[in-house]
Amino acid sequence: MIKEVIKILDGFKDKKILVIGDIMLDYFRWCEVNKINPEQPVAPNVDSIEETYALGGAGNVANNIVSLGAKCCLYGILGVNSEKREDGYGKRIKKICEERGINFKAYYNDEPTIVKERIMAHRQQVCRINSEKKKLNKINDELKNKILNEDLKFDVILTNPPFSTRYEWNKKDEREIIEEYKISYKGLDEEKNDRVTSLKSNVLFIERYHDLLKDGGKLLTVIDESVLNAEQEKDYRKFILDKFIIKAVISLPRNTFTNADTTTKTSILYLRKKTNPKEEQSPIFMAISQNVGHSDSGKLEPEKCDLMKIKKDDKIMNPKTETILDKFKKFENGK
């Protein structure tokens, strides 16, 4: 077991991994309870005694990657203050990235940096204050051009893109996005110059990930299952088969993203970019997950998770379960 863990950790060394996503600051205000609040008897009065900060969102992913010994490039958007200057929270994020050895390239929009402030008392979370805009902003053009034009290539891309967004050809601003992708041609035939009338965002991401991966690079993504089985999506499956070797497809339960207010049926798709166009597809590992560690209501059920081992406080919460990850490792080893 120890040898296997060491082998996995050694595999991260010298890998270059790209992380793109929402950058946020996790802000912890550690407090002591001194009495019950006379204005609201169910709420405590607390004295603030310490403040700590950590990378959140995509920043947390980047932090975990460098902790495993890999090199991480983190691309994301920070906010500005009322004077259109970099805000204090953004500066703190950049400082933490520098300390952790994360290659962070920041871009800016007109909204404040996302902050999740947690009020902690006696090691328990009293409440969380979210400072973020609810609307989604278009990705900064400078960031997009940086990614596309500098020939960035990566060994691994891990992603959970938005899979419910759809771009429409009859909307001018969305048509400009569709025109950037070869996968938008009907039948994947560029010569006919005939485009689809609408396109799902997670399909567009598949093409972009292909551009960003080195030959033989690996992609682990979440995708709307209709892309994998609907007749009208067959061109996108052809694109995947032409460009990638499919390593695994794992169907997820409908409640997987219930805490994100969606019940879209999704799968985990594990792909490897072909090293040459004639490379043939090998046998594919396929599995169906029944429980990812929570109920239909979102209540945590780590002991029921069949996707992977869940660890809490150095204890395996589902020790008796042979997980899908366990079975995949056996499949990879020819067992």
C-alpha cells in the first residue's frame, strides 16, 4: 500500500497542470463566545481573536496540486475596488500563491474578488458570509487570448465545466463564440461551412481542452450524458473518438449536483489525447455510480459512497466498499 502511494506521488513530479476557474479567498475569523446576543437570543455574541486566509475555489485545487509536487499554472479573474485598482483580497490571493509556488496569472473585471468569510467559534462554524455577484461574467478577453495564443500545453486537465449553458447561433454575441470552434460545423465538415443552430458549452470545452493538452495528455471532465448517447449529439462523439482515446466513462447518479441546484444526468469522462491520428481505441472501463457520498437532499452519506474511498480525520468512512476507483485500478493492471 505504501509503495503504491509513493508511486502515485512520484508520478506528479515535474508534471505541468493547468487550472482555470473561479478564484476566491477563504477568510476565517476565529472567535470566542462571550454571551448570548440580547438582540437575538438564539445567536451568540463573539469576540474576534484571530484571522486566517486560504485559497478557495480553483485556488484550492491549485494548492493541492503543488502539495503533491507538480507544477501548477493558475489562471483566473480577480476583482477591483471602487477606484478600479486591485482590491485587498486579490492582493492577498496573489501573495498566498507566491508563497505556495503557484504560477498565478491574474486578470481583472469590474466586480470585487470573491470572498467566503466564515465566522468560527470554538472550532465550529457559526455562519458564512459570501461576497460575490450572482451573475456570471464573460471571461476576460486578455485571459482567453493568453490561453489560446501562447501555445500553452499541459499534461493533465481536471475540470467540471458548466454543462447546462447553450449558445445560440441567432444571437450575435453567442454566434461569435460558436464561430471560434471547428466542432460547430455540421457533420464536422468545414468545407460546407454549415454551422449548427445551437451548441452546448461542455462540447466547446472538449475542443479547447484538446488544444491545451500535450500529445498523450490526460483529461478528466464531467459531461452531460446526452452528449454520450443522444442521436443528435453523434458528431460530438465522433470528434471525441477522432481526437482522444477513451479511458473510462463513469455514469453519475442524478443527485450528484443537487447542492448546486441541478439534477442533470452526467458522467465522468476520462480521455487521453491521441499521440497520432491512427492510434486505435483500446477497451474502455465503464461503471455506474449509485452514490457519490450524499443523499437526494444533499445530506452527507460518506459511508455509502461507491466512487472512491472517503477519508475523514485519518479514518476511511467506507472501508467495506470496493469502489469504482478500486475496480478501475484493477482494470488498468489487466485484472
